[in-house]
Amino acid sequence: MWLLVLLSLALGADARPATGRLIKVLPELLDLKGRNTVAPSLYERDAYQVVLRNHPERRSGVRFYIQCKVKGEGRFKVRAELLGSATGTTMPKPLVLEHPTLAAGWFGQWITLTVTGDAYKKLGLVTAWRVTLWDGDRLLSEQHSFLWQAGPPQAARFSCVCSACS
């Protein structure tokens, strides 16, 4: 009898749908040597990020550290949509990065998505981002910056408030 109960529980566990969630998304600038900090301390990392934000000539890219947790069988992927800074009157096109992932561990896993070189020069400073977790075509979880609104910002959503346009 107990064997039958244990067998039915074991088979029932496999029938559950795949689940997952994004736990944390940390966007960090990279210096010319590809570093996000010069010391292992969190305080030093945050201070160095301020230096990189204030000195664009010292930046070589951006890296997103993404912590996610997925359970079950599925075709999981993490997708990041990045919107760079506008130049003149043209709005930038979103840059989309994807990374496949597997179910792993109790605490989830960390994924890094990096943009450097010509792609970073074309993108510029990231002004808005959205990171999503997918199982095939099914959205499982989403996190986004406060400037991201139900899709990438578009020129029609902004109105200029400078004295020249008023």
C-alpha cells in the first residue's frame, strides 16, 4: 500500500508545470579593463559604479547579473531588452539578448549578459531595461527598470519641456 502511495506521488511530481521566477537583476557598468569594481567590497563596487557613471570615457560596456530560479522540465531562457540613450531626435532601437538556462539548485543560478565593443558603442548608456524569464513561449517572470513602460519607450510617449520647444 505504501509503495503504491509513494509511486503515485513520485509520478505526480513530474506532471506539474514548469515554474520559474527572476529573483534579482543587477546592471553594472564595466571599465576599460572589463571590471565592475576595483575591490571585492560592496561599498567599493557601488562607489566605482558612480565613478563610471560620471565618466563615460572610462566605460567599455555593461553587464547584467541575473539571478533566477526555475523548476521542472522546460525550455527556459532569460531575455534582456535594453534601450540605450537617444541621439538627437532619433529614438534608439532596443537591443535584445537571450541566454538559455536549466533548472538548477535550491538557490537558483546567476546568469551574466554582457554588452561590450561596437554593440555597446551603438547602444550607449542603458536608460531602460526589461528582463524576462520564458518557458518556450510562456512568460514566467519579469523585472524592469522604472523607465520601462509596458514595452520599450517610444518617441510619442515623451514631450520636450525645454525652453526652445515650448
